[in-house]
Amino acid sequence: MEKINEIVLRLSTEEVNNPEELSRYLVLLTANLWSYGEKTLNTEIAYARKWIEVRTDHETDKATEMAAKITKEYHDYQMAKVTEKTILEIIRSLKKRLTSMVDELKSN
């Protein structure tokens, strides 16, 4: 996963204009997307278990929800969702950028 983090950091801090490099990034991110989905699922399950645990200490579901939101499990679940969404958006962006580069090369 460190390689994926390095790719995301690089793309967020500098402009990469090499189509081969962008294509490699696209393949790596896409190939690893399943693992981010699995992490999101696992953290959601952990959060659900925590919610059930916290429920016994509260009278209402709303009170339980508020208490559960300050747990590590909730934080981890939300961060997993953010990470997965970020990876998806980077994949979409890379696809558009590569298409644009190809179109530009064709017109020259």
C-alpha cells in the first residue's frame, strides 16, 4: 500500500506529464482498488460491532449514534470511505488526463 500512498502524494504535489507514468499509476491504482473496498467493508463491520457495544449504554439509537461517532472505529470507517473515494476520483482523473494527452498527440 505504501506505493499507492506515494502515487497519491506525488499526484497531489506535482504535475506529472509523462503518459507512460500516468498509465502505470492508473493500472496500479485500479488493480489495488479491491483492497481499499475490502478495507472499507472491514472497518464498517468493526464500526457496526462497536455501535452494538455502545448501544447498551444509551436509551436511544440517536444517543448511541452520537456516542459511536467519537470512537476509533467510526473514525477508521470514515477514513476508509474517504480513501476509497479519493482513489476512485484519481482513477477517473487519470483516465481523462490520458485521453486528453492522446487527443493532443493526435492533433499534432
